[in-house]
Amino acid sequence: MTSIRSPQQLGRALRAARKQIGLTQPQLALAAGVGVRFIVELEAGKPTLRLESVLRVLHALGGCLCIEGLVTGTED
């Protein structure tokens, strides 16, 4: 598992995952249902991207979002 603490780290991790499975940015964009510009900005670490679209890219790469270290048992 990769620990991600910034948009830049997320972008680098997603770029590495994309390259490891042999996809181009346009291929990943098509698979995730987003635009190529979104992939470019995501890989560059742009901090203001839509979470829903980020999750679609993660899913297209075969990944998921896991949350660790949060205190549980409290409700708003």
C-alpha cells in the first residue's frame, strides 16, 4: 500500500500505476470516463479536482481508496 499525503504524491502514484499497466493518458481517460486534461492535471498534482472523478480513475486502474488512522465511533 502506498501512503499518500499530498495531491502531488497522488499524481505520481497514479502516473506510475498507469505506466506499469501500459496505458497512455488518453487510454486511461477513456477507461475512466474523464477527459485527457483531467488525467494530465491529476498526474500533475492539481489539488482542486473532483473526488468523484479521482475515484473513477482509481477504479479504472484497479485501485481503491482506503482510509487508515481515523477515530471511529463518533457520529455528527
